[in-house]
Amino acid sequence: MPLEPSQVREIAHLARLAIDGNDIPAYAENLSRILNFVEQLNLVATDGVQPLAHPLDMPQRLRADAIEESDQRELFQSIAPATQDGLYLVPKVIE
């Protein structure tokens, strides 16, 4: 399905892309190749094939859910200008 330069201009306009007029023939050729490849993929018989999230049917290795950092809230809040009940106090910015 070869694309015409006018179609490439329309696609660029819809995508809000500014392309140089000299580059339009190259874009048309590249987009045509992509569309031809998609057409080839559509011809592949996929009846009975289950969709996969990953090409390999393997369980995911998970790390242990363990605390790796200590609680440093007191240290961080000790250098804050104002805190109350473990919260940072900031000036009101919205009326």
C-alpha cells in the first residue's frame, strides 16, 4: 500500500509534525514499508494461539519484601523550618 506525498502531508498535519518538503518522499517510502510489513503480519495464521504477556513462560523472580532503610523522619524533620505531629508545616499558598 504505497502512500502518496499528499497523504504524508495529511498524516504530518494530523500528528502536528513539521516536516521538510524535501523529506516527504523518504517519509512516504518508509511509511509504505511499515504498512506493507503490517499487512504481512496480518496474513499469519494465529488461530488458536493464546496471547502472551511475555514470550517465555517463566515465573518472575521476586525479591524479598524487606525493609532496607531505617526510619530517618526525626533526622529529616530536625532541619525543617517548622513541623508538627510528624508533618511539615508550610505557608498557605492558596487563598
